[in-house]
Amino acid sequence: MSEARSKEGEIQIRIENLRKVYVTDESQTVAIEDFTLDIKRGELISIVGPSGCGKTTLLRMIAGLLEPTSGTITIDGRPCSDPGPDRGLVFQDFALFPWRTVRKNVEFGMEVTGVPKEERRLRAEEYLRLVGLEKFMDARIHELSGGMKQRVGIARALVNDPEVILMDEPFGALDAQTRNIMQAELTKILEKSDKTIIFITHSVDEAVFLSDRIVVLSKRPAEIKEVIDIPWPRPRDRASPEFTALRKHILDELEKENVLNN
Ligand SMILES: Nc1ncnc2c1ncn2[C@@H]1O[C@H](COP(=O)(O)OP(=O)(O)OP(=O)(O)O)[C@@H](O)[C@H]1O
Ligand SMILES: [Mg+2]
């Protein structure tokens, strides 16, 4: 049993009575309402919900990039009101520096925090090996495929050794085959580390394949409809009856929240 599994049960992130209202000159948009959730250390928790329901808003508040209107978020008891090295972010659009090499992209955070050059190099290489990019360390970002860019993004998030990884539809832009490869890679990374991962996805299939728990959100303002535990071992068989049944159940729940039906 891995370190990550043995730690299961210990609450790391507490989200309490969270509410977010965006106020502009013309309008007020309630994005998150009455949101309370505990996240355990070492778990991969997926968040699924209709488009525009408030998922990215939630993740940005956990990242400390956006201030809640009310309510609190703490990591190991510390409020996360600012971004910090304890949280690594992987964005859907990669958010890489196109003019830098792969290695220099991964080293960026360590440059900012003043990690010595040699240590930066060794750590970047270690994580690029982990995501299978050891042959592309000196390539420039524009020379890479979408899946490779995404792996650079993951290596860049992991290299600073954050306790928590926040991923916003990280595989959304990838073709089906690359996406499956990336899901398998992430499962491997999970086995090798005790990271807590909060994973936003539009793919229910992906959520069932990867998650320890799935949070199903309502349409905006996002409230929790259901939290589903998935204790099955990995890798999971997508063709198994329990996999298909759970996928159908979640899809049915989301269909009820489809704004076009209501
Ligand atoms: N900066 C902002 N100012 C005003 N309203 C915003 C802002 N950012 C998001 N919103 C609104 O808040 C709501 C939630 O947006 P959010 O991006 O969190 O949704 P989402 O669940 O991530 O959607 P998607 O699945 O399409 O990525 C939407 O109605 C959106 O228009
Ligand atoms: Mg979003």
C-alpha cells in the first residue's frame, strides 16, 4: 500500500460556506453558493458540472488567485488567500512560455524562488523524465505536440513539490488517444507521490477513470449535488458493468442540470 493510500482520511483542505459573487457595473453573478467540502490528503478529487456553473471560479479561489465573497478555504489550517508554493496549477491552455525551452519552462518557478542553478537543472530533469520528456528537454515549446505541452505543464507544476495540484480541464484540448495516455501517466504519477489533486473535467468518463471521489455540481450557482466515492483499484476497466453504470448515473444527473433543458 502506497504512502498516499495510508494517509487517506486525513483532512487537508477545508472549504466552508463558500460564496462568490462577481459584481460588474451592469450585473451581479452568483457563481458559487453555500459550498462546503473537505478534501483528504493524497486523494484525487474530480469536479464535474455544467459549463459556466462555477468550477474555474472555485479552483481560482483555492489557488488564492481570487477572493471569496464570503466563506473560507484552508490548507492544513492555513488560509489560502494568496497563491503559494504549496499549490501547483495546470491550466487547460498550458500557459507555457513559447520562447523558452522545455527545460527553462520547468525551471521558471525555481528561478523566481532563487533555487541555485545546478539544483534547478537536476530537478527539472528529474520531473521531465517522470513525464517522459527526457529527449525533449532542449526543444522549444512550439516544436511540441499538444500532449507534450501538457506534460511540460504537469512537470512544471510538480517540480516545485506542491502538496496540492489544481488542474483545470488539463486534457480538454487533447485528442482521445493522447488523452488516454495522459490519464494513464497521471495515474502513474499518483502512485509515485502523495499529492492531493483537484481535477476539473467535462469528461465523466475521465472522472470515473481517475478519481477517488467525484463531486457533481449543479448549474450556476454551483452547489454540490452529490459526492461519489470510488474505491476501485487502478487502472480501471472502462468496459466493466460498474464503470458504465456509474458513468451513466453521473451523466443522468448532469443532464438534469443542463441549462438548455430547464
Ligand atoms: N471575471 C468575471 N467577471 C464576471 N463574471 C465572471 C467572471 N468569471 C466568471 N464569471 C461568471 O461566473 C460563472 C462561472 O464561471 P466559471 O468560469 O467559474 O465556470 P466554469 O464552471 O469553469 O465553466 P466552464 O465549464 O465553461 O469552464 C459564469 O456565469 C461566468 O460568466
Ligand atoms: Mg472553467
